[in-house]
Amino acid sequence: MAPRAEGSGAELSARIDADAQNVERSLVALVLTLVELLRQLMERQAIRRLDAQDLTDEQIERIGGTLMALEDRMAQLREHFGLSPEDLNIDLGPLGRLLPDP
């Protein structure tokens, strides 16, 4: 039988913060970060298409309304889970922050 690793059991759980509320908040922050990144990418793509005059007036209205609604919903979700916009801006170390400054 293989020897049991030292520091297992209670010692390990003391080092890992597996609090259900903390895990949920971290998971929500990660998901909202990804949604915010996609929202910003879609917004930039819409601006590029607008600059290229590649959109009809109807498309401009629809995209604008959709992006504003998504931004509002993101603000509601951040507030609901007690997160700030800064909480969603993951630090990638030497690469800098994930999201550009507003």
C-alpha cells in the first residue's frame, strides 16, 4: 500500500477556501467576466461595421438596443452578486488586465 501523503484531510481543507458562498461568487465573477468580454467585443465589431457603413438604420437600432439592454442586465447581475466592474477585470500578470479601462 502506498504511504499516505502528509497534510491531507483537515489540514488540506484549511488551506483550500471551499466555502460554498465564496465558490459561487467566484464562479459568477468568472462567468460575468466572460460575458463582459464578449459584450465589449460585440460592441467594437458593431462600431467597426458602423464606421464601414455596413449596417442599415434598422440594424443600427437593433444592435444599439441589444447592447444597451445587455449592459443594463450586466449591471443588475453585478449588483445582485455584490460585484463591481473592477471585480470582473482579471489580472493576467505580465499581460496586464483582461478588460480595457472604461
